[in-house]
Amino acid sequence: EAGVAQSPRYKIIEKRQSVAFWCNPISGHATLYWYQQILGQGPKLLIQFQNNGVVDDSQLPKDRFSAERLKGVDSTLKIQPAKLEDSAVYLCASSLDGGPGSPLHFGNGTRLTVT
Amino acid sequence: KNEVEQSPQNLTAQEGEFITINCSYSVGISALHWLQQHPGGGIVSLFMLSSGKKKHGRLIATINIQEKHSSLHITASHPRDSAVYICAVTHPGTYKYIFGTGTRLKVLA
């Protein structure tokens, strides 16, 4: 079974620039998550999709962050404009149905550095 | 206070030592998860527990629901075990994950 694919692996941008991350979940997984992990902290949920609908985006800074999962498969997360404090690892994860018996499967993450 | 607390934050051990990482939580849960994160960033799920004890190779995870506490043990530790170990719990209603801040383990040869 192919894992969760993310790209790019690394990205360095200047503040006020824009950036986009891509995620392809495990085939058949209905639930897709984007997490932000700042150095030394645990992952923080940004947004959760169930198929192509948003389940939870309460912690997404909507003035600068946006995410979509148009066909209920792959997803993109965008930051525009980026701030220094956005430097973090952005992790995508998927699960079969988001229920209690469905563990998360994580991608390798995208390490973003904003200078 | 975080809903999920881990200790220690950092741990250095000699190869072969028995290692214990602790996790305490303050909320009701449907399950507790132990995850491993290597320096490259990817996270791998090690265990999902709702009661008792699970074992996989040299790794053992236990949970005490009454005390809201879990431990991850590594027997005969090896340098390849060096990683960040993250405890997470899932909320019983929403199944949202709440993550601890992780324990950074370094095993020296």
C-alpha cells in the first residue's frame, strides 16, 4: 500500500511571499488532515476534510491560509502571505473514515522556512 | 496546562538500556496512540490502545484508564530507536487527536 505522499519536502521563502503544499492520501481514505508542527511542539490541526467537505477548520488562520480538496482525493494547502511564524513542518495525514478504529497515516511532511 | 503531558522531554540512553516514556492526560478518551517521528519529519503510528497492554518487537505500551496514564517501554534500546516519541489521545465524540509535545530520545552506541 502506497503511503501518504507530500510535496515539496522543503521550501524556503521570504515573508510576504506565497507557498502551496500538496498531499495525496492513501487510496480509499475518506478523511484528510493538515497539521502544523512548530519545532519542539506536537502537531496542531489546521483543517480536517471528510471526502471533499470541511469537518473542522477552527484553527486555520483563514486570513492567510486556505486549503481545498476538490475531488475528495488530493489536497492543497496555501499560505498567502507568509509570516516568519509560519516556519514549521506541515504534515498531511489520512485515515479510512476518521472514526475511532481508523489510525492516522502521516506523510513525511513539508519543512517550510520563512526568512 | 496541556491536556496531554509527556515526560521526560529529552532522554539520552546507552545502547541496551531499558527505556520508559510516560504520558498523562486529563480528558476522556476513546483511544491513546504512541507515534514515532524521525528527524526527516514523517510520523509512524506505533500503537493504538484503549486498555491493557500491547507489545510489538522490543516495544511495549501500557495504559491505565483509571489513572489516565500510559507508558511506552523500549527493551534493549538501539541507536536506531533515536527519534521523537509522541503520545496522542483521541476525543471520544469527535475522534480528534490531541498531541503531546513529544519525548526526544537519543540512544548512544
